[in-house]
Amino acid sequence: MRQDRKKEAGGYRWRLTAAFGTLASGLLTVSHAGATPLQDKQGTWTLQGENDAVSTLKGTSDQYYTSGLRLNWTSGTDNLPAPFATVNRAILGEGMQRISIGVQQLIFTPHDTQIATPSPRDRPYSSLLLGTINLINDTDLSRSTFGIQFGVMGPAGLGRQLQNGFHSAIGDTKNLGWSHQLANQPIFQVQGGRIWRLPLATIGGRNGISFDMLPNVNAAVGDYRIVGELADTLRIGQGLDSDFGTPTISPGTDGTDAYKATRPFAWYAFGGVSGDAVGYDASLQGNTMRSNSPHVAKKWDVGEIHAGLAVMFYGLRVSYSQVWQTQQFKTARSGLFNYGSLMVSAKF
């Protein structure tokens, strides 16, 4: 197992190149399309929570990706300081510019949380506390992002305190294996992506029901994850040109929840799929520089199915997504893992 990890570390440079290639292909192969979008002088505040217990299905309790929290602010359009505007244009091209600043916490646990010494075949306990700064560039039919993510993985991520503190507050059983969580490790990521909004049809004229698709490509490279993602989403509703979909908490998506409602009440239902090519995941494979870190063998291919509903009214946007995910590591329990994602955004 140690030899396998050394071989994987030896392929680190190849994975960097592959992930950057995925991102560059997505960002450069297809050019920006469409006219300049509507000006949006108000910023967007977003609070998002994800949990395997917040689910429309019979959920699980504290296993694998068990909790995600995100607080994010995205600026209005074209009010960036000159140095940021110059960098934005140089990397992402012409379009309406925004900047996004956020913080997020992610918590991962094994399947069996009621044993003091977790199984070496189960996912390690880990938590991450991360800050994100993303530059964003909008055209009428596309949104591009590029930025950095930084923070810490390990006890300083405060996963044990939040999870067991919450369990104590509601009278639930504490998880027993947090003393075996991954050690503290600084995290630095470079990330980016692009979403295209492709109108398909409108039934019933200007105020009728519309259909569109949101193909997108994302990538992240760093000592947390090295991953490239391809995804597509189909939407049906009214006011689809108000936003570029409702993201889950994942690399490169901070700020892609910015919106400007184009009608007093906008709504849509959506469903889609995504596929990740995972070159590295420290939350599964253990601390990057520690040979004795808890770890499991990751799977390189991870798929998701997602479906949900979003509504916009009086400056608010509320959305719910249900996500079904394939196994992320080779010794995971069989079947799809599912979690719910609830997001509330407001304009200020």
C-alpha cells in the first residue's frame, strides 16, 4: 500500500498536466458567445448547506461526505478595482466582470462512526476549512470562473467540534473516532471553469415555458484535489436567463450562484449528470506528506445525478438539489450515496 502511494505521488506532475489540460480545453476550445448581459449593480450573498441527512430520500446518518457549509459574497458587475479587472480580462476575456469571496467547511466521516478505532478500509475522518477568491466573467450565454482556494485540512478545520457539538445539542450520539482524523495540512488550490447557457425552446410565447441546457467544465489542481469535471443540466421553467444554474459545494463553483431575475417570479426545475476524473484526493488518500496517514484507495471515475427546483422572488433565490453519487473509493459500501443541498441567496 505504501508503494502504491509512492507511485501515485510520482505521478503528481502528470496529474497536474492532465488537469490543467482539461481546464484549458474547456476554457479555450469554445469561445464566449452571446451579447453583453444585463448590468447587475447589487452583490449576491449566499448561504448553502449540504448534508446526508437533508435529503428527500431515506438518508444516511454521518457517513462519507456528511456535511458542507458555505457562506459567499459575489459582487455586482463591473465594479472591480483596476488591477483585478485587468487580471480578469487577461485570463477570462471580455464580458461583465465580478469577484467572489467565500468560506466553506466540509466534513467527511467513515460509514461506521460508533467505533473508537475506524476500520482501515473505511473513509478517514477529515474536515476542511477553506477560503475562496474567484474572478468571474459573464456574457449573455456563458459564465467563466478562475481563482484560488486556500485553508487547512485536519483538526483546525473544526469538523469534530461542529459535528459532535451539534449532536450534543440535539441529544444525539457523538461520533467516536475523531481522534483518528487526518492531521493538519495547509491547502492551496487553483481552480476554474465555464458554464454555457444554451436556449432550446419556448412554448407559449414570451411568458411561456422555456427549456435550456447548461453544459459546463471545471477543474481544480492543488494538494486537496486534482480533478477535472464535465457536466450537463437540463432546465424547464420561466426566467431561465436569470442565472446559470444552482451549484453544489465543489471546486470552482463559488460565485456561479450570482443571479439577476429577469421577471418578478422566476422558477425552474432541473436535472443533470456530471462525471469527475479524479487524479488525487487528500481526504481519501491521506495527508500528502505523511506516509503513515489513514487512507483508502480512491476511484478515478466518480459520477453524479442531480435534480431539484429553484425559485426567485423579491430579490431572493431559494433552491434545493438532490444528489446521487457513485462510490468515491474502492472499499465503499455498494450503491449510490445521496445528499441534499439547500441554498438561499439574497441581493444587497
